[in-house]
Amino acid sequence: MAGHERVGGTRPPSRFPGGQRSAGHARPVSGSAPSWAGRRIGIGAALGRVAMVLAFAFGSLALGAGYWQVIESQNLSTSGDDAAVIAAARNVLRGEIFDRDGARLAWNKRDKNDEPYRVYADNSLSGVIGYANRQFGTAGLENAWNAQLSGVVSADPLRELTRKFQADPSDPETLKTTLVLQLQEAAAKALGRNRGAVVMLNPRTGEVLAMVSTPTYDASAIADPTTAEATFQALQDDRRTPLLPRATQGLYVPGSAFKIVTSMAALSTGAITPTTTYSNQPAAESKGWLIDGFRVRDGHHPMTGNKALDFREAVEASCNIYFAETGVRTGSEALTDYATRLGFGAALPFDLPTGTSQITNGGGSLPGGFKDRVEIANAAYGQAEVLVTPLQMALVAATIANDGTLMKPHLVLEATGKTGTTTVNPQVEQEVVSSGIAHEIGAAMRLAVNGDVGRFFTFGAALRTMVVAGKSGTAELGPGQEPHSWFIGFAPYDDPQVAIAVLVEHSGGGDVKASPIAGDLLRAWRNWKNG
Amino acid sequence: MTAGPVVGGLRAVGREARRLRITPRFRGRELTLLLFVAFALVAGDISLGATRLVQAAQEAGEQPPADLVVLAAPTILTIYIAGLFLVHAALVLAGRRTDQILLPTMGLLGGIGLLLMIRLPQDLAGRLGGLAQTQLLWLVIGLIIVTGLAVAVRNDVWLRRYKYTWAAVGVGLLLLTFVFGRDINGARLTVTIGPFSGQPSELLKVILVVFLAGYLSENRPLLQEESTRVGPFRLPPLPYLAPMVAMWAIALGVVIVQSDLGAALLFFAVFLLLLYVSTARVSFVVLGLAAFVAGAGLLYFVVDRVRTRIDIWVDPFADPSGAGYQVVQALHAFARGGLIGTGLGGGLPSIAGRPPIPALHTDFPLAALGEELGLVGILAVLGLYLVLVERGLRIASAAQDEFRAILAAGLSLVIGVQAFIIAAGNLKLIPLTGITLPFVSYGGSSLLANSVIVGLLIALSERTREPLPPPRVTSRFRRLVDRGAA
């Protein structure tokens, strides 16, 4: 910085206009200079200060770069907005999805830009496998297992750290699901043009064998970039809401199928025994049972005559008054307790997001949030404010089938990547009731399908080749609306290997739609089982 | 064969050279640095080539070949490096005792930019067979400009004499932009006349510095010592504040008319810095900053573009796939790079064949370099700009008079401040403005203007003492002003 002054000092002053005034830049301020201005410095010194300012500015740039490239590096580069993560989803071949017998459910094709897109085996899979599309994202199993399928996230932190130095950083995993493609197809066919859902699972392991929601949709058309936009728009505008996975997220009034839950609570707490009868029940059937000013009505007294029904007969005849009285006797606390054990009141522990089944809206002063005894009485036979998902009802049937123990439901058997295979093992979720009580309820459900009275309510569910146990339901929705039709059950009765829940929206009584569908599907299951 | 004829031949060449008054002067430091630059660029190109081989093998599902040493773009790189050495040869032949650091520094920055252009999809921009070839053409023209100015500019009379002419040219350029300007991405930066198009604001920044050097050096004594009393305040001399106000208005006008926030910021910052250099009065800077804040506040409410930019800056993650998309993706690019980067060609994941940031080659080259060269690479690039500025300020402090000092300081500060503005915008330290990263960004106007700067700086750095230009013939008007001010 001294150079300037040296040069300046040698300059002939007269040759530069104004040079005399500025000769010697370090000259102290003369008396005439304003006092506020401070000491004058020369150009050399001013340049030095400017250089310092610039050095400071570039230092802040270095700190800024360090912040983004070191401190925030991990956060940003693994987030869903990251171009590398998005690009991986577009460029990497997603892992394929298979059913439990090795049938391909989802695989990849390449478009004209050589970018892969998904193809699905059958529309019946839409409610469970979902779809994967780069514009509209993912749904269903494609969403729940997206990280593994697209292979961008590794569970091993050390591998994650060295990922970018590897020749091929992504490791998409192949999924072997618990599903059976032919049961999926059979269920979609059985539901036909009805809106509804079917859930079939192995009660011993919690493996979901079939999970179908109708109306189905063509997930391949959503995945294909050339048809995605139009397809997705049409599905969103469709008033039948095909994009709603009814099996897991549809919430429905269960009707009489819920009596199994009430039975579990009542028998376990000793509120009733299998021999309990209500002497006022036969008479009440003509006018309804009056509780706190409300009449619980029942419609099937002609078939049972004037006999006071015991527990098994009440299940077989699906007697509302019996269960209303039982519910009140059991109390809302025990009812809530056993419903909670079965998974009510929270999302189910499952691969896919599920709706929350409820036995009451809550907010009431009685235990569990019930308003009054009338609500308990109505809830006990599956009306009032009870709302369930088809998956939840399948779990109720599966718990009875598995001697009172609820297994955690799951959709994936194995995930296989380059580094090996991860196996999902069966897991006990909850010991809901004792095996004795489960067998007692199971026996009642057997009568409900095969008994002289019961088979009229579950017409079509009984099979010649295999003993089926179950319970139908007719969910009354109020005046002017066709009720939902339900069937839950399991088979074979002696050694249960499949539990089922069938829901058909607005289709009439349980015997009309759901029971024959359940019979068809259990027959299909048996055919699959026998190869 | 004896040595006689050879020696004799050499002597003849020497005689001939002396007759033509050519006295070559060896530039050892420049040669060494250029060799290093060539080595670094070749290494970078081989790294890019190897990455491409590995990627191609991966896509085909094969094992990468054993021999990965291959240049990604041998012709382009050879032409560029040869160009650098030819400039060096010309400077040696010219025999002037000028700066030897500027050319290699510019050469390395330009080379890094060229490697980036080779690496990006070639159809992003450019008429001449793609991004890299077009950039190479501009770089070569830039090197010719550097050579021409560094060899030929021996006096500065044509710059200092006609400062108002230059100012008129600058205003003319602004008007040109206003009349012939074409809106691109909402900013009116580009002028297209016939087959030629360019960004006048790039040239304008050089002209501005030339004008300011002339004006400030002439009025330095007055600006330094006079003051005006307004009430209790002692302010700088009001008559000499006029250009300051004019500058402020021009910057504001540039923003409003052209939506060119980056250029406005650059002009105003360089103006304030030069004002401080020539007067050493902090009060000017404070006053200028106050005017800047007031202007920015006004613009925030008046100009939508300014408001959008500032809102995005405050929280780009509020709309990461919409308004904040580019800024957020740039930050992601920095983050992916981490400490040492992915290597050239290894980063910038393409989505449907496009890089993740649309304006990567013009507005976000630093983000691209941050991803592929890492924090280490960013620091190196920032260091190169500091070297450029340091050389420029050194030339300024060794200059023979105020005009040359302010000119050299202004020219180097233009590069330094411009690099800071775009780098800080990329790093979310300040709102993003669409301005180029000097020598690295794609674009002819920017490369040519910055080449003019480096050429002038090299010429100004000559250490032989020349007679100063004769004093200007003072006009009657000028004499009146001088008398009045004295």
C-alpha cells in the first residue's frame, strides 16, 4: 500500500490538475477541514480497508458454503425434495412385487425417454398395492414400502455414509407379499360392480391373503406417464371414490357382526355365561325392549317363538334384544377395554395407513365416552355410533379363529436386496380373550352359519366341503338408505386357517350379498389351498 | 553442420526484432502458473471422462473398463489451453513489465467454467454446436481482447479525457436496452439487434468504472474537504452529491425498467466503494447505504419482482416446488456436494434428462461446482476471485495517479463484488439476483466485459514510469468552476 505514496511523491505535481491539493495522501487534516470528517487517509490506505471489507464478505461466503455443505448437508440431501432422491425414483428400477406363490404383481416398463414406469398385474390389486407415479406420487404398499422399493434409503448408517462413492448407490428391494393373486381376482370378481371390501387373512400368522376394495381402478394407467394425468383426474372426479382403499380406510356401521366384540367383553368379564337368558326377551320382541325411554327393536321373533334364548342361540338368531341387554349388563368400561384390545380407537398396526374404528363418538360422561345406557345398548349390537374398517372386522374374526389371540396383520413376507433378505415374522399383537371363551364364541358362530335358524341369516356362506363359522351383519343406516351387508367368519371350524370379512355397501341384509360372497371366497381359498 | 549458421540466424532474428523494437521479456511466473492451470484442467477433464465411462458402463449393466484415463472433450480443452499459452507468448513478445498473475487466474476460472459447460447437457444453450463450443468461442474472443488491451494500451488519455463521452455511451446502452430489450424470465437484460444479442449491463459496468475514475479523480480534493452545513448537520458538498444521487437514480431505474436487480446492486456497491476509495469519507458510505435501504424498501413495495425475490430469500422452503424451487434446489446441490463433492460429472442428478436447476449454466454455476467439487472446490474458486481482486488493488495502489488508481480499483472491485453478489445469492446469504459468475457462467457479454477488465488491468500494471498525459486544455467553463471551488 506504500507504493502509491512512493509513486505519488515522485510525480511532477504541476502536471496533474488538482495534484497539489492531493499530493501526499497521508497528509493530516488541515485546520480548515470539517471536524466531523476525521483524519484523512490516502488512497492506499482506503484501498486496504476496501480489501478488508471484501475479504470479510468472502469469508462470510465461505461460512455460508460450510453451513450448507457440512452442517445441513445430511438433512437436505436425504429429504424428499432432493433432486437425487427424486431422480432415483425416476431412474432407478423399483423393486418388483410378488404374491406369496411367486406371481408377479408389479413390475417395470420403460417409456420413450427410457424412464421406467410401473405395471400392475390386475386391477383387483389397486386397493392394496396402490400405485407409483412420478407426478402423482405413491399410494398403498408402493407408498408404505417406497424407501425399500426405490432403494434410496439404506437401513445401515455406515453404508448410507459411503453411498455416494459406490459404483451403484441404489439398492431397490424386491418384495414377496403375503397376498394370493387368485384370491384377489376372485374377491374383485365376487364383489363385482358393488362397492365394498374383502379382507382375508391367516389367523395363525396375521398374513393378509387377500385385500380388495371396489370399485377397483387401473393402477397401471396411473403409473404410465402417457395416461397418468387423465386417469388420475377421472378417478378423483369419480363420485364412487375408487381411490379410497375401503378395506383399510373405509369406516362403516358394522351392525350385528359387532356382536362378536360384545360377546368377548361380556363372557370375559363374567357379565354373562353361555347359559345366560333374559326372561323378558321373547315378550319384548313384539314391541321392543324399553330402556330409559328408548325401544330396542328386533325383527326375527317369529322364528324363535317364545323361548328365552341362551348365548349360542342368541348369536345364531342374531337377537338384538339379547345383546342390548348384555351390553348394558357388561358396561361401557369393559366394552371399551375389549374393543381397544382388538385395535379400536387407534390406527391398526399394519403396513398401510388405516382408519380408526370406534365404538362411540366419545365425549359422553360414561366410561369410554358413552353418552348413556341407550347408546351402550345400541352399540352392543353394532349400531349407535359404532364405525369399523373391514380390516378391523377381519381381525375380530381372526382373533376368535386363533383361540383368542390377535396376530399382527402384515402384507410382506420378504424384502430382498443386493445385501440379503429381510424376513417379516408372525408377531403376537394382543391376547384378547382366553381360548375357552374364543371357542365358545366360535361354536356360536358355527351355529350362525350351519344351524337351522342361523343359516337363514347367512345364506350362501355354508360349504359342503368345509365347516364355516361366521356372523352376518345388516348395518341399518336410517330411513331411505339400503343397509350395508356384512359377513365375518373363519374356516375350517376345527382348524381355522383363514379368517374373512366381507362388506358390501348399501346392498341389503347380510344374507343377501355378503354371505354368498364369503362362501364363494372360502371355496376359492380351499381350491387354492388344495392346489 | 556447425553451430555457426544457427547462431548467426538467431542473431539475425534478434537484429530484426530490435529493428521492429520488439524486446521479448521472459514471464517465468506466468508460465509456471499457466502450466499448473493446464495440468489442473487436464486432470479435471480426465476426471469427467472417467466418470462418464463408469456411468455409461453402469447404464449398460457392464463392468467399467479398466482404462479410465480418457479426456472428455480433448479438442475443446486443447484449443483453450493453447489459447492461454498463445496469450502468454504474445505478452512475452510485447516485452512489457506487466502483471503475471491475472492471466493464469482468469485462465483457471474460465477453464473451470468451460469444464462445467462440457459437463452439462449441450442443448441447454448456444447456437454453435452446443454449450461448450459456444463458451469456447467466447473464451477465445475474450483472450484475444485481453491480449489486445494488454499489449496495445500504453496510455489512458482515451479513457480519462472523454469521461462524459463514456457516460453518454453508458446512458445510450441503457436506452438501447430499454428500446430493443427483450424480456427473458421477466428481466429485460438482453438486447437483440439482427443476429447479435447481448447484455449491455455487462459492458455498462466497465464504462461506469471508467466514468467514475475520471469524475472522482478530478473532483477528489473537493469531495474530500468541502462540506455543506444543513441545520446542525455537516453534509458532504451538495453540488458534488449530484452524481451520487444520479447513480442512485440510475440503479433504481435499472431495477424498475430492466428488472435487473443484480446489475443495480453491483453498480451501486462499486460506486460506494470507489467513492470511499477516492475520498476516504465514511459519511458518504453511510449516506449511500441509507439511500440504498430507502430505495430497497421503496422497491419492495413498488416492484413485484423485488418483493418476490426477497420473500423467496426469507423462506424459500415455504414453496419448495414453486417460487422457491431454484433456490431450494441450489441449496440441495450444495448439500449433496458436502465437503469434497461428487466429482465432475458425478452430481447434478438429471430429472427427465434435465439438470435439477434450469438456470444452472448462467445463474447457478457455483451451486453446480459446489455439488461436484464440494466445499473444497468452492473455497478454491472463491480464493481465485480474491486473488483477482488483490492483484487489482495492488495495481491500484502502485498506480501513478488517482485516475489510474481508481480505475484499477474499480475494475477489480467490479469482478469481486459481482462474484460476491451471485455467490451470496446462490448460498442464500442475500436475495438471489440474476447476474453472472465472472468467467465461469455461460454467456458472451459477461465473458467479453470481464476480459476487457483483465486486459485493462494488465495494461495498467506496467511498472515502467511513463510520462503522464498532458493536462487537459481547460475550457472557459472549467476555469470558472475551478475558481469558484477554490
